[in-house]
Amino acid sequence: MKRKGSWIGAILALIMTVAVGFSFAKPAEASGTLKIGMEANYAPYNWTQTTSANGAVKVDGTNSYANGYDVKIAKIIGKKLHKNVIVEKTQWDGLLPALTSGKIDLIIAGMSPTAERRKAINFTTPYRTTSFVVIVNKKSKYASAKYLTDFKGAKLTAQQGTLHYNLIKQLPGAKREPASKDFSAMRESLEAGTIDGYVAEDTELTSFKMVDSNVTGVNLSKMKGFKVSAEDAEVSIGVKKGNDKLLSQVNKILAGISTAKRNQLMKEAVQQQPQTNTKKENWLVSMLKNYGNMILEGIGMTLFISLIGTIAGFFIGLLVGIVRTIPEPKNKFKKGLLAFCKWLLSVYVEVFRGTPMMVQAAVIYYGIAQFWHINLNRTVAALVIVSINTGAYLAEVIRGGIISTPKGQFEAASALGMTHNQRMWNIILPQAIRNCLPSITNEFIVNIKDTSVLSIISVSELFFVGSTIASQSFQFFQTYLVISVIYLFLTFTITRIFNLIEKHIEGPENYNMMANQVQVGKQEGDK
């Protein structure tokens, strides 16, 4: 019964942790704070750096900083509103739900106020006007394109969820490749030759050319037949619908920033953006020197979430597995209540096993804030998501372990007068858990890798950190190679540790039978 009490205590500790997380979560519109949403991965508009140089702003929940044209505009707005600016770094697809759920106050991320986006959020007056280009290699046959039809046969792409991707349709004969998640991925694809070019704004061309002299841009805005509305060529700040006061305040502040000032800020951003390493230094040494702390932070967050999530998921799966194997009672009321509980748990298992973790993360993190107005801390949200997802998988694993235990052991325990609870805790579960240990190990390893999807809710785990480093250092292959090696090292080490635990639980494979016979012989001789 001590083992049972310790398990229950662990579950209660988990519940208390979640409760603490809820109590410490602060709303986006907290007094004195202005939370800005951005990718921090789109120079010169915004990027991530390791220091506070050039007036960079701290990225919430990390030891990194954000800077760029968007950050400079945000600081002006924050100063006028007498609020401290905090950057919430997230993927592009997570910006709109973050704003509508109240996780952030403003989207300042080089976003165009398209008609589709206006249905979900409001936009301020534009703070920059841009033109559109196709970025290609200088040696490409498309570099000399003068007409829209000259891109016939070109493999082109653009960032997912942006106007840029739809603009490819205006290039007759161009092959529209699947959209990319961010600009660093498109830069890598262009350098690798998997695409012929990508559609972006002129600022992206300026930024890319500073670190790669082999690229050039073809200006689509100057080509005959190319059509884009005035608002689509503008960049505005996103504001949540209903927040008319903040919208009015930001518009008033933007009106006070002259065109000359805005051009100056963009010029500064272009000059301050991350540069490639020009020193003759080993790329690995350079990466560890410049981004070592960021990588360690990502490793720590990945291990923390996967470890706690697996442990909590194990207890959840254990409870679910036990309940789903309880024999039917004779009492009709208890029988009906148990049947309902089993049905409910079956629904839980099917839902969380049948939907991607990324979707679950978005629904739980943003959905709770949007519909119940509970601003859950991102780390706590990640732990909850991984825990309940792991619990759904391990519930079936543990249930299978319980069912696979020979029936003779149930019958023998019953013959000794044991109750159902005594049979489960003292006879069945120790064997079932031991038999399930390889599957539990596998789930832990899967969780280490699957934490990469949590970037949708701004969790800076290892892969998210790797993507940031690649976009800042422009060493895509090298960065992802290092990240792959780290993942392999983590999973390999954990597998070996659990193998040792399995051997320890199983005990020695060979026993000294002769010693036992001698002992028996002595005992018989004594008699």
C-alpha cells in the first residue's frame, strides 16, 4: 500500500503544479506591459540575438533578445503608452490565434492587412509600404526575367499563410511548390537548388543580399500585368477586434512618426541585422561560442518537458488502464457508472491518439484563453499537452499489460483471499509495468522528438532554437546537423539508461542451483 500512496502523492503533486501554473499566468494586457507578437526570424523586420546590443528587447520566457525594424517601432509605441515592451516569439501561423486569444496585445511582424486577415483582426494605418520581388540566384536563367511569362517552368514558393504565396498565381506557367514555414527554410532551399526562387518583399532581398552576394531579385511590382491592391503592399500592426482604444492610441502614435524617421529605422535595422561569420574560424567552434547558451537552454527545455510529461503521462495511463480493466460489479448502479466511466476514458484515448499533438497544443493553449479567458503559462501548457497525450498512448499499453497477465495468477490470488485492489497492486501491476517498460521508454524517446511541435505555442525547445540559429547564422546544413546529433545523443543515452533499469528489475538471469540443493540437503540432514 505504500507504493499506492506514493503514486497518488505524485499525481497530487502534478495537479498542484498545474494549479500553480494557472495562478502565475498573467493576462496579455497586464498593467505596464505591452506584449508584441512576432516570429523574430524575419530580418530586417525582426530577428533573434543572444545579447541586448543595439537596444534589443527580451524575448519572453527565454534568455534571448529580439531586434529589428518591428522592434524599434514597438519600442516607440511602448514609450508613448508608458509600457514595458515584451516580445512573444512564435511561428507565423501562431500569431493570429495568439492575438485573438489575448496572449499578445499587438502583432508587429511585417504583416500585410489583407482582406482575409481583416475578418479576424483589426489593423492600424500602415507603418511601411513595400514592393514584391522574386528572389533567385544570379546565375539563374530567371534572373533576367522582364515579363511575368518569363517565369514559365520556374519552381517558386513563398511563406505559408502569406499574400506572397498567392502572388505566384500571377506568373503564367510557374510551378507553385508547397509553401515554406519561414524565410530561413526558403533561403536554404534556394541555396540547395530545390527551388528556383521565392516571392517576398524588397526588404527580404536587401537582407539576404547582405549575407549572400550570389542572389538577386526580379521586381514584380514594375512588371506589366502584375496586380496587387494598395493595402496588400502595406505593412500594418494587428490589433484584436473590440480593442478600439488601443487601436486609436497606436494610430495616433504612428501618425507622429515621420517618413524620414521610419526610413532611418529601417536603415539601422538593415545595418544591425545578424551577419555571417567572416573570421577564419571553425563553424562548430563559432556556433558553440555564439549560440552555446541558446542550445543548452533548448536542450534543458526539451528534456524537462519530455521527462515530466512522460512521468505524468505514465500515472494518467496507469489510472486509465486500471479503471478500464475493473471487472463488472453486480450492483446495477455501480455497473452503469463504471460503464459510463469506461466509455468516457475510451473517448479520451481515441481523441488524443487520433489527433496530432500540434493541433492539441493550439486548441488547448489558445482555446482556453479565447473561450474561458484563462491565460495559461506556455510551459505549463506544454507539460499538460505532453502529459495527456502520453497518457492516452500509455493507457492502452498498460491495459494490454494487465490483460496479458496469466489468468491463473488472478485465480491464485483470489484463492488466497485477496481483494481486487490487493491483487492489482501486489500481484498484477508490478508484472504489467515491468512488461510495459520498453513501451514506456519508447514513448519517452518519442516525446523528446515531438516537443518540436510545441513551437506553435512559443515554447523554445531544441528544434525551435535550432531554426533560430540557422536563420541568424545562415549555416543551415551545419546547424541542423548539430541539432540532429544532439537528438541522437539524448535518445541513445536514455535508451541505454532504461535498458539498465530493465535488467535490474528482471534480476540475474542465472541462479546457482547447486548452492540451493546443498542448503536443502543440510536442512534435511539437520532434521
